[in-house]
Amino acid sequence: MHAFLLIVGAYLLGSVPFGVLIGRARGVDIREQGSRNIGATNAGRVLGRKWGFLCLLLDILKGLLPTLAAAFVLVAPPVTAKMLLLWISVGLAAVLGHVFPVYLRFRGGKGVATTVGMALGIFPYYTVAIGVALVLYAVVRFTTGLVSLGSLTLALAFPAAFFVYMRIDPQMSLAVFWPLGVVAVLLGLLIIARHSSNIVRLLRGQETKPDHRTPDAGEDGAAEKS
């Protein structure tokens, strides 16, 4: 029952569209401007950088706080695979809430920031993988200026780094910790799937940088989405 309530609560929190709420407080509907995405990149593009950072922080917290709460309630030594499955189900519910928010007819964002928050909440098991993935994300994003390319790099690097770490650390038994590996892969695939239109534009050489504003851009011709 505790796990069920945590999963439902995490989904409802994850569904809160902070980008839309911040935009409305500023008198703007970000779903009608820029890339029309509810995430932090479009919030920053439409509303300004500081509001984009605020949206980013709140979207990270949507994944972090439910996962930390689930760790406190559901996980105790000795750790078992069943505990891990329940734990990560709570964090995954928050991510799915952001991607498919009930408050916006299931039309949400990409889920990158909320995924990072979830991964941070599964400390310490994802620590090394998060660090490696975020470093690669930052390098790719700031050398190319493309948020989508950085996000795709993170989606690939995170599960890869986790499996390498699990092979190196003798305390990370595959028999117990396999649920963490599975969810790392699933989250990576979810991010890639949500960036399908960005991938098409990258292959065509048409992806634009977040500071390149295209007023009222449509879904297909939009500037880069977060």
C-alpha cells in the first residue's frame, strides 16, 4: 500500500507542468511559443534564462523528492531486488508524469531533467554513472551549442556508465542490482524516443541552438526542444 501511494503521488507530482505555470505567471503560454515544449529549454528561450533555470530546478526536484521519499519508506538493509523494483517504480512514475502529464492531456516534456532528479535520488548506486553522463552531456552541449545532442549523449552514456561501474564494483551484484540496470536502459530509451524529431533534424543538419529564436515555430519546424 505504501508503494502504491508513493507511485501515485510521484506521478501526480511529476505531472505538474512547472514550465507552463511559470509562463502563465509571466503572462505567457510557452506551449504557443518557441518550440511549444513545456520543458526548461523552451521556458528559458521564451521567458528568459533565469526562468529557464527555475523550471529546470523544479523539474529535477519532481524526480528527486519522490525517489528520496521512497528510499526512506521502502528500502532497508539487506537490499533486495524487490525493494529496488518498488523504489525505482516510484521514480519512474515521476518521470512518466512529466512526459505524460494528466493535467495536460498527457502531452508533456522530454523528461531529461526529471530523469536526472530520479537518478540523483537513487544515491549512491547511480552516483558514478550520473557523474560520467553529466560531464559528457556538458561537454557535448557546450561545445556544439545543441541541448538535444547533449541530452542524447546523456541517454546513451548513463546506462553504459552504470553497467561498467557494476562490473568494476564487487559489491554491485547483478543478481540483486539488475533492476537498476534495467531502469537505466529504459530511461535512456525513453529520452531517445522523446527526441525523435530532434534526431531527424540533427541528421538533416537543421537543428538550431536554444538562443536561436523562431517566433511561433511549429512542432516540425521548431527550434530545439528540451
